[in-house]
Amino acid sequence: YKTIALSLGGVSNLTITELKPKHILILAKEFNLSLKSLDLTYQQLKARIESAKQSIFEDEITSKTLKETLITLMEKRWNGTFALIGQSLSKKP
């Protein structure tokens, strides 16, 4: 589950932690998605990030430690990959 099941830009067996904005851009291109489509997807994810964290926080079954861990990992992935996609897209003509 920690490995991307695709080969992107000549890199195979890419782990989730190695996923970078350039890989998402390559993947979008391979699936013939326009930069506009990718930007729309990014904007939709961005609009939902806080409600996703709130849903995790409000869960009554999961331990506080696990909730905090999930939210931390989600924030790291967002800041480490997805927020950077938005920056990359804003630089594209």
C-alpha cells in the first residue's frame, strides 16, 4: 500500500513519500488530463481538506492518538505534494 502501482517518468515502485508534484503532472498528462482539469481537482481537494480533518477529529471510535497521527500525515502529504501542485500549476502558461 505504500507503493504507487504505476511507473511515472521512468521511476517504478515509487513510494507514497516519494510522490512529488512532477509525478502528478506526468500522471495527468499520461491520462490526457488538461492542466485546467488538474487545477480544478486540486481546488476541490483544497476546499475539502479542513472538513476531512474535522471528520477525523470528530470520530467517536478512533483514539485521540490515531486521529492526531492521521491528521498529521494528511497535512504532511498535502503540504509535501498537493499544495506544491497548486504552485506548479500557477507557474504554467
